[in-house]
Amino acid sequence: MAGRALIRFVAAALVAGLAACGSPSAPDRTSAPVASPAATTAGPKGATPSPTAVTTPTRTPTPTPTRTSGPAPRPTPRVSPTPRVSPTPSTSTVVHPTPNACAVTATYLGKDLEVFPGTSKIAALTFDGGSSSTGVMSILSTLAAKHAAATFFLTGDFTRSSPEATAAIATAHPVGNHTRTHPDLTTLSSSAVVDQVRSGAAAIRAGTGRPPGPWFRFPYGARDARTIALVNDECYVAVRWTVDSLGWKGTSGGMTAARVRDRVLAAARPGMIVLMHVGANPDDGTTLDAAALPAILDGLRARGYVFVTLQQAL
């Protein structure tokens, strides 16, 4: 009996001591105010003391750096789709138009045109100016009076020596390139040929206020595959003729205005290109092409022909 009383006494003392010390959770409750407001209002008192609850606010910013470090580098590419896409179109835009800008149509490559294809009754009257300009005003007057179109091929030397005639021609009709000094291009180096074409064009631009049309005529009609290719590379269509009137020979060469007319009319065919000259024969001073022009125009019109410029024919 005495032993049981002793045990009860010890047990009671232990309970009293524990009560004096208070609940084990008391220290956590006193530290609760240190936690963030979110933690104190998060739930029951029992969840408040949890260290996890205190560190939870710290974990919230943690995902942010984590997301930035994983897919992080991607935000930068996301903003740069435009720079990535633009190089492709800009490259193709720069490369392709340049070669095509002055390309000669395949139909005319490697050719010195003698007639235009087709069955239409068109006639392209062309006049070369390489020396004197004696017949210019007469020719221009006839073309205007008879409402006929024509194309003139001038050399650079002609535009410099005959500025007034050049201006009058360019005011009413298109002008093509006939080189600068009228040499036989087949006897020149390729670089010299190109120089003749380019310097001739520069002189024509200076004399007329505009570049020559994309038509080129070889001096003396002298050409070969090499020189035709060089002219094509310079963005010109080489234009020869269907018939040479031979008016340039003058009376000293056995020609007359009537013979010039008959020669041209005898060669009439659809798409024909007629070659005449604006200058006078150096020996006899005649301008047979200018003299024969009215009859040539009337004769071709009577056969149903319409006069066109090279631009219209091409």
C-alpha cells in the first residue's frame, strides 16, 4: 500500500511540473508574430509554428529564377523573330532584280535583227547619223508632214559636232546608239568595243538629255558573235536592216532619188527595217535619202504599211 501511494505521489508531481513548464507549443506561438501575415492567417494555429510555413514565402520567388534559368534564354529569341525572318527576303530582293534590270529578251539575244517577226505590215524607218547633218531638217520636215514615225542612230561624235540637229531629232523621234566614233568593232578588243558603246551612250545622253534607247547599230554593219554578245551584255538589241537604200552613195556612186525609192519599195515585206542616212555624200554633196523620202512614204503606205519606231516594233 505504501508503495502504491508513493507511485501516485511521484506521478502527481510530474504532472504538476509539466503544467508549470507550459505546453511545448508555447515557444512557437510566441514566435508566430515574426512570421509573415500570410503565414499567420493561413490556417489553424497548429499549422502556424511549422517552419515550412515560415519559409513558404521564401519559396515563392524561387520559381521565378528557376523559370528564367531553364527556358530563360528563350525570352530573347522570342522577341527576335523579326530579325531572324528578314534576312531571307532582303537577300533575295537584292540579288535578283539586278541581273534582270537590263536583260535583253531571249528572242533577240545573239542576233543582229534584219526583220521583225510576224505578218503585220509594219515598216521601221531608221536613219544613221555619223558624219554630216545636211539632210536632217529636210528629213524631219517630211516625217512631220506625213505623220510618219522613225528611229535615228547617232554617234557620239555626231551629237557633239551637230548639237542643234541632235536636239531637233531627239525632240521628235527616239535615238539609238551608233558608237562614239563609228569604227569597225570587229577589229577592236572587247574592252575597246565596250568603251565605244558606253562613251557613245554618254555623248548621246549629254546631247539629247536622255540615254539612247536599247537599240544598237553596228558601224558599216560589221559584226560577229563576239561583238553582238558584248552589245547584248550592255543591254542593247542589235538592229541591222532589211534593205539599205544606198542613198549614201550619192550620184557619184551611180544612185539617184528614183533608184533609192525603187530599191526600198522592191524590198517591202512585213516587219521590214529600212536603213537611210541623214548626211550628204562627201564627194558630191547630195542627200538622196532625204530627197527620196516623200516618195518612199507614199509608196509604202499605198501598199498598206504602217510606220513604227523600234520601240513599237520590239
